[in-house]
Amino acid sequence: MTWKDYFELEAAEMVIQYAALTDEAQEAGFEYETDTDYDSFLESVTEAAEENDMTVAAYYKEAYGQYATAEVVEEQVRFCSYASAYYSEIYDGIEVTDSEIVEEYQTDPSAYDYVDYRVFTLAAEYEEDADEDAIAAAMAEAKALAEEFVERLKGGEDFNELCLEYCAEDEASGYEDDGSLSEGLRYSGVSSLYADWLFDDSRKSGDVEIFEDEDSYYYAVVMFVSRYYDTEINDEIYDNLFAEKLSEYLEELTADYSYSFS
């Protein structure tokens, strides 16, 4: 698609939406006085024309094309003003109930819940020109350390203190001040390596698992802390449902309209 095609398509779809809104508004007996909107538009255009040492007629053609006469522009401004006013009324009339928010949450809790967890990564250490066997040996060593880490953790030692002990010297600062703890993350913000595990309904506080990243050559020790729902997410769910209802309305409204370029 060329830029010309794209702009024509966008314009056509916008015209269809405005036409459909106008038709429905008129059928519903919607009344709206467009004089104020047109007068405001004309005032701004007149100022712009004066600033550019042009007549309003010349400005119309410069800004909107060779077929833009005063009569055509006025008709289109009033047309858009009326349609926009009806759109605003429809927009303000869309409702999202508390029960709909609850239902949306219950369809996929993992999409909206938050998790707190701890994570420690152990990268395989190997030379830059290492072959597959050397890398495999380094991974085996890293895995053994990860398993040792977990055993000590299950024996009652502190997760973050173990991180500080097992991490490379240049990584120590990342684990200071309880740096192993990640709080308030959504599914989309968690590594895909262990997101499904963390958001599994069977997870219990203190669960620990080791995950292998075969592409980046490291192991991650992950400990589940908690999963919870924050009511602040209701605003996001509300916005999603509102946008969905508005989109469905507009799709249905314009379903029988079409256009063609000649």
C-alpha cells in the first residue's frame, strides 16, 4: 500500500463512520445546532488566512484542495460537527457495570493478577570460542550449582543471602537491598521462561523451581511468593470493556456502508 492508498483508505473509513452516525442520528431525531461550531471554525480559519496574507477562499484551496469552496467547506464542517455531537452522546451512553468487570476478570485471572517472586540466575561460564561440548559442560556445572542453591534454600537459608554468595562478583550489586525480589508484576511483564509456572493456580508460597534457558545458556532459580488481585486493575478492565463496546457499536453501525475510488 502506498501512502496515497493509505490516506485515501483512512479518509474513506472516516467519511463512512460520519455518514453512518449522521444517518442514525437523523433517524433517532437527534437535534444539534451546528452554528457555534461553524462560527468557531470560521474564526480560526480567518485568523490563519490573515497570518499568511491570504484570503479565506485562497486559504481553503491551500489547506483543503482545489475543490474546497466556502460552500463545500461549510457543508463538511457542519456535517462533521453534527456527527461528532451524536458520537459524543453515544460515547457518554456506553455503560460498563461492576458485574461485567468481575465477569471479565474471571474469564482470565492470570491476565490481570499480580505476582511477587524471587529469582536468581546462574549463567554458564565458558570461553567465547567454546565448542558445544565445552558449553554443555559449563551448563552442567551451572545446573549443579542451581540444585545446590535450592537444597540450601530448602534447608532454611535465606534466598537473597544465597544470591549474594553464588552470584558473580560483578553481579553482587544487583542483589543488594533484597534485589532478588520482584514485586507487583503482571503476566506480560514476567519472563516467558517461568511466567506460566508462576501464574499456575496450584502455586503456593515458597514453591521453588529451576528453569533452563537453552538459548542464552543459564539457569534461573525461581521462588513463588504470592499472587494477588489489586482493585486498581478495575480501571484497566473498565477501559478495555468500554473500548470493546464502542468498537462493536461502530462496526455494526457501518456494516452496510461501502465505498469506492473513481
